[in-house]
Amino acid sequence: KSGVTMAWKAPWAVLGVVALSSALQAPTRPLRVMRLHGAPQRDTAELKKCLEREYRSFFDPMEMEYYNPEVEFKDPLTSFRGMGKYKDNVDLLAGRTLLGSFLFQDAGIDLHSVEDLGPGRVRTRWTLWLTARVLPWRPRAEFTGV
């Protein structure tokens, strides 16, 4: 059973699944695992504050100094490793890339909770939404995940 719930507001909104798949996570691995590296003065409370800022602004700017550069993201359809790829994916979904601005509009993300997984590690629960611009009926997709 997947840890990701998808609620479609319109039929045939499959386009969003492919683009969003790299932001979603299987239940065995948290979507956002952030590790402190080389900054022992930072604690989990500081990581939580960072996440709250990033989710409010849809990661603009992304505070990359908080992330492990080799962080890994997986879901049932795709996986990737590294901060650069994660940032590129978020920018696509937010419409901050040329392709993203063509495919999506009205994107946003709500942070529901941040769970402490131990020193320098957290897991988030969130809902991401966007509208597919390229389809004439402009379906809105919502994804809730961990």
C-alpha cells in the first residue's frame, strides 16, 4: 500500500503523475530527510524552522546548506539522488523553469507536520497541488505524501 494519496479534481490528469512522481516517496523512506553535515551547532528545531520557511515559499529560495548533498528520493515510478536534481524537480513543479511554466500553474505545497527522526533528521507530511496547463480542461492534481 502506498504512503501517497492522490486526489484528482478532473479526469485524465495523468500528466501530473509523471512530473510529480520524482517529488513523491514510498512509505518506507521519508520524502525529506535532511542531515546536518559539518554544522554541529544546528539542531532539529532549526531544521524544522527551515522547512517551515521553505514550504511557505515553495522552496524559493531553497536553503541548500541544510541538505545532505547526496540525499536520495524514491517513489514507485522514479528515483534520483542529489540536491541538484531535487531542486530542479521542485523548480519544474513550481513553474520556475521554462518547461514547468508551460506544463503547470497555481502550484503550491502545505506542510502538515514535521517528525523528529533523531539528530539532524526529520520526516515531513505534506500536500502538493498544481494545475496542468497543457490540458484543455486544466485539471487540478493534489498529492499528499510523506
